[in-house]
Amino acid sequence: MDQQQQQQQGVETASDSGSGNSPEQHNLMLFDSLIELCRNNVSFFEGDDTETGLRLHGAFVGLIDHIEMAKPLVRTVQGFMHEYDFDPSVPGNGFRSFLDVVECCVKTALKLARYVMENRSAILFRKAVYVKEVEAYNHLMASLCTCLEHAQTLREWTRDSGDLFPDESRSVEELFAKGGIINQYCFYGRCLGFQFCESIKPILKFIAIGMAGFSEGYYSDGGRISKATSLMYTSTKYMLDPELRARRIVNISQNSNVDFCKAFWFLAESELMHSLPSFIGFKVKVNRVITIPPEPIQLKSSATGDAVFVDIPIPKSHGGAAPIKARLISAVKRKGMIGERSNSQRSTIYPASRGLLFHCHGGGFVAQSSKSHETYLREWAVSLNVPILSIDYSLAPEAPFPRALEEVFYAYCWALRNCELLGTTGEKIILAGDSAGANLNLGCAMKAIELGIRRPDGIFLAYCPVLISFVPSPARMLCLMDPLLPFGFMMRCLKAYACPSREVLEENRKRHEQRQAIVNAGLQGRNNNVEDGDPSTAAVSALAIMNLSNDGNEQPGTNGNKTPDRSDSGDDNSMWEQLNSVNTVQLQTQHLSPVSDTASDTLALQCQSAGNTIDIISPDESNTVTSLEEDSQPITLQQVNLNTERSNVTVVDDLDMDMPSDISSEQNTNQYVADFIERYVLDTTTNAAGEIEPILRPVSRSQSEENIVLDIGREAISVQNLQERVTTAASNFVSKVSNTFTSITASKPIATGGGSQTELQSNLDALIARSPSDEFIFHVPKDSHLSPYWASDDVLSQFPPTKILTVVLDPCLDDCVMFAKRLKALNRPVSLDILPGLPHGFLNFATISKEAHEGSKLCVQRISELLDIPTTLDDPGTTKPGCC
């Protein structure tokens, strides 16, 4: 016992004395302390002949061997890692990150070894439990040694250049061929999240369990009840069996396709999740969805002093022109802001802001939306006190590169031309984005510079990938152990965006033909029915949609793997059966993110020629305590002609109205059809040739119904109204829970490279040792708009002030460091912040993690520095000149 106390005191003394040494020396002292504790435990369990005793003895012996193997590798990396830093004041790169991971592993193993030493003689000591823990960290240290060996190889490849990216002659296959296969299973089992801060660990564990359980329902047959029961059972199973969970997650990342990634990430787009920001987020006065129609735009060139205008290209890649969705968020209502013109008498209107934050969300180019990022955007809008326009660009694989970039750039140009509609003077326009959205913002700034139009006044990038290519780097190997961005997921997302398959391109071509047929049919209907007006236009559009229920190459009545044509000759009611059977959401929202609103898309297409702006009046249009986020009041749809010459847009107020996701597209279609049928009835008329043809006419309504206007101010609230509101709110909540449950348990198609469902299930449950290099079997084009790292010096030398924020454990850390070094070499104003202990995508956890929230506040500070304008609210009646 005296020896045990002496060793424990020695460990504590080593830890305390390490505070006076350099971090490198302190790390090596931790190694020595762990070795001493392991040797003590080896001596104790050497005489234990039980199975668990022998396993504990062997596990500690193996842990000592791997620590001894890691020490010289760590010393070598410590000797050169400073050469790759952005700046001596900002130490950080992939080499340092791996040393931080090793340090976290040693510290956690040190606590474990100390606990075993202190409690191994106790009667209640559970050897069977702790033997698995020690074995897990034994495997973890072995895998980290392999990673350090790969880091040595990368050092050899980059020794002369000093870059974190080796030249193009080096490949990932060559890197993994030089060393052993990395055991990924150890990173997703008992050691899951060991490298992250304490507030993030339970979140990552919850997500990992959810991913493993969700995969069971995704790749299984059966009804929703059986799927729900299976989900509850499997989630418990994966929570109690970390080894089984690790096996499932790794095999999912290696065998599932991008559709599974989209389906899992889109759980955050469910109706129930959509309502969370209203309850847990900051309160804002404006939260609207704007549909920007694809119209010709001209902007004045900033390259010449003359009045030269530049034509902005309309996004047409992979599907032709289509509306673009954007979300406008503002802490207050401002002068000129879209949707506020008809309500200015009942609201407190602040002066137009001097700044605008143009935001693009992340999601690996394949998932998420402005709604899933709304939680932290609300806080940013309140803290910065400027309007935020967040773009819902089209997602891959349906819309691969360069579709998303075209839409982001077009939306940026539209914002430049219509600043007053966004409640800003446009004096300062800052681009901000995270992950994939940050990449798109860089491409947007590059296109603005290349076309000679006004460039943004600043760029804020959070954990941004700047090299969409499979060039190996130390930080990119971190995705082998990342719970949020597993290696296979990242590869499939990049492939879906940068390298679409021929099948995807062919499907996009067919969808474009279908959409163009709908638009042409609508235009033809309006031209041929000027006297009849909207009903006949709706009839033509409806008939056009019904005719497109068959594939473009199929004859009516044939199958062709499409919805069967159920019409019978001479049966007028078959028209409505066809209309109900067609997935109109797929036809109308094929280019949009899953938050697209079907009705507003249709209205946007109609208003392009009508010249009107569609405005849905918000229930919170008065300066009262009645908040739209808290109410479930009915809303009135009004069509208002603003007589604007600048742009036609569709506005959807979304403070309490959630747009449907593509997961529930069938329900959205049925609701759209039901509303359409309720407004119109089928009738017949005789044309000029004396032939009878079907038409749609509006349902007759009483005068009181037509002229009703809902006033949702405080004075309109009554006991009966409150009862109705409570009933409606409860009904909406139940509906959202039901739809969320349906999206989780819905059957999904299994798309694999080959093999049956049984074979896939066996692969997901088997223990398979496969090299990650198998994922690199395709070529990525070298395009500077896709990979801003390849941009020319001439373009980068014109970049505005740029602030980059990333994290130590980010697979995109090296991307951020290298891009910041390029801007710095060109004497461009750039700063780099590297936060410890947080994962890629931490902004989405800002409301549930203290460290993540601190990171979000740092983002606000950096954006505020770029805006360089006051961010405090003054009373609108006493606003000082220049106040935003």
C-alpha cells in the first residue's frame, strides 16, 4: 500500500511540475506517469489467474508497449510542427491536432489507470467492466500510433514545400499503403468523443446511438409500428453495447450511400425540430422566407468609372432556371423591409440598417437548410442588429456543382440590387458561412471580382473546406475518428457534389424537361385565356401537371416505373385522381432545398409575368406582447401589387409557419391538392368551335367571406379566440410529432453498388477490416470555383478583409490554415482563430453546449469587426445619425 501511495504521489507531482515546463515536455511527462501506473497494475494482476485478471494484465502490458512506441513519434512531430503554423501567435495545424488527440488519450488513460490502481482491491471492483475499458484504450493508442506514422510520411512529402498539402503526384492510396490499416472501430466505441470537451461528449454519444439505431429502420422492411419498436430496442442495444455501436457506425460509413447521409441529417428538418428555435432561440421580429424568381439582373460595374452594366447570369446548370429560396431574419422591423409596407401603421419600424449579413448554411452540399441553422442565426441577428439573408441553395446529388454556387451568386447580386427590401442601405455587406456554405461564399466573392461588380465588404468563414479534392493532409485524417463527419460520409458528400454520376445527370435532364413543360403550359394557358383569368390558367397548369405524371418518353396509360395512369375514358373525376397521384412537390421543388414551400413556389412562377409580390401577413404585425412565435393564429393570404420595377418576390412569413421538408413530400402534395380543389370546382364550357371542354371555376363565396380581414393585434383577442388558439396549437403540435415519427420510420429504398439487402445487412453487422482508401475511386475537376485554394493570385489579391474561424479537431483545419497563409502572403487583411475541444459544425450546438456558445459569440465578435458599425438598439424616435 505504501508503494501505491508513493506512485500516486509521484504522478501528482509530475502533473504539478509539468505546469512549469513547455507543453511538449509536459506531454512527455504524462507519458512517463502513465507508464508507471500501468506497470503498477501489471505487477498487481500478474498473480491473478482469473480470466478477467489475465486480460487486465495483458491490456496494461499492451498499453505500455504502445505508449513506448508513441513517444519517439511524438518527439519527431514536436520538432517540426511549428513550421506549418499560420503565425507564431496562432499555433495550429493538422500535425499539432494529432498530438492534441494523443494527449487527450493519454490523460484519459491516466485517469483510468489511476482509478484501477486505487480500487482494484475493493470487493465491489468490477473487473469485467474495466478490462473492456483498458482494452479499448489499448486499441486506441495502437491506432493513434499508426496515424502518427502516416503523419511522418506526410512530413516527408511536404518537407521542401512547407505546405500542409503535398503535390498532386501523392495520393491517399499511396499514404495508406505505406502504413498499417487504421482501426476505426476504436474511435466509435467506449472511447467515443474522448478528444472533445465535456459538454460535447454526451451530444456526440447521443448522435452516434441515434445514427446506429436509425440505420436499423432505414435498411429494414416492415410497417411503421415494427420500425418504431425496432428503433427503441436497437437504440437501447447500441447504448449498452459500445462495441456493437462502433461496428455499426464504421460499417455504415463504408457501405451506405449518400441517400442515407441525407436522410439522417434531414432528421433535423422534421416539423418538430423546426419548431424548436421558436421556443429555445432568441426572439426576432422578422423571420420570412423569400422566393427570388430567376429574372435578368444588371449591376453597375465597379471596375470602370463609366456607367457600364454587367449582366448577371441566371442559374441554369443541372435543371434550368428555377426560383431560389432565402430566409430573412431580423431582430426588428426596418424601414422598407419586404412584407412590412402594409403593416407599418401597426408596428414599430426602425431605420434601415447600414449592414447586411449574407449567410450560407453548411451541410456537406447535400443536406440542411437555413431553418436547421436558425437557432444561432437568431442570436446573431439580435447581437449584430443587422438583417440576415440566409440562402437555401439547391442540394446535391440532384443539383451538383456548379448549381449551388450559381444560385448563391445570383442571390448575392439580387441582394445588392434590392437592399431596401431587406431593410438595409447596403453600406456594409458581409458574407458569412460555415462548412460547405463558407466554400460557396468564397466562390461568390471570386465571381464578383471576376465579373467586376461590387465585391463584399468582408468575409467570415467557419471551418471552411477550400480544397475539394482528395489530397491527403494531417487534419483530413481526423475524419477517421470524427463522430459527426465520418470518413465515408465526407467522401460520398464530396463525390455527390463534385463528381455526379451519369445517372444523376440524366435524371436532372428529364426533370428540367418536365419543369420546362409545366412553365410553357402555364404561359400558353395565360395567353389563350385572357378573358377568363386565373381559373382557366389554373386549369391549364393542372392539366399540364397531370400530363407529366408519365415520363417524357412514356405514353399515357403505360407504367414505365412511374405512377400508373388511373384515368378512364369519359370519367371527369379521373382528372382529380391523376392530380392527386402526381408528386407535384417533386416537380416544383426539384432544384430547391427541402425547406421549399410548394404553394409559394407556384405563386412565384405565376407572378413572374404578373408583376406582383405575394405577401402573407404575419400574425405579429403589431407592437404588442402578442408574438407570432408563440401564437398559432390563422393568417390571411393577400396579393399586393407593389408596383416595383426591381424585383418580383414571394414572401412567406415563417415565425410560426414551418415549411415542409422533402421527407413529408407526399403529405404536402395531398394538402396542396386539397386546398386547390377547395378553391375551384370542375365545370364545362363551349369553345368557339362548339366543342365542350373542361374548365376550373372558383367556388362561390359570400361577400362576408371574401372581405374578411383578420386583425391579430392584442385588441382582437377574446376568450373564444384563445380557446381556438389553444386547440389549434395542440393540433399543430400533435401533427408535427406525428409527421416527425413518420419521417423516422418511413421505409427507404436501399441503393447499393450491388448485392441484395441481406448482403448489405450482413456487411453492416460484420467486423470488416477495410482500408479507407477504397473510397477514392473517382476524379475531382480542378476548378477554382469548386476549390478556392486554386484561385489565382490576381483574384485573391482583390479579396476583402477575411476572418476565418476553425477548431483544433476539424478535418478542414489544414484548409483554413493554408488559405489564410495564401491571403497573408498577398498582403490581404486576414485573421485566423482556432478553438480547442469543439467538433466540426459546433455552431449547431450553441444552445446546448457552453463551449459551443462561446465559439458562437466569438463568431459574432469577428463579424462585428468586419461590419465596423454600432450594434446597439436605440429608440426609433431618437435614432442618431449613422446608427444602424
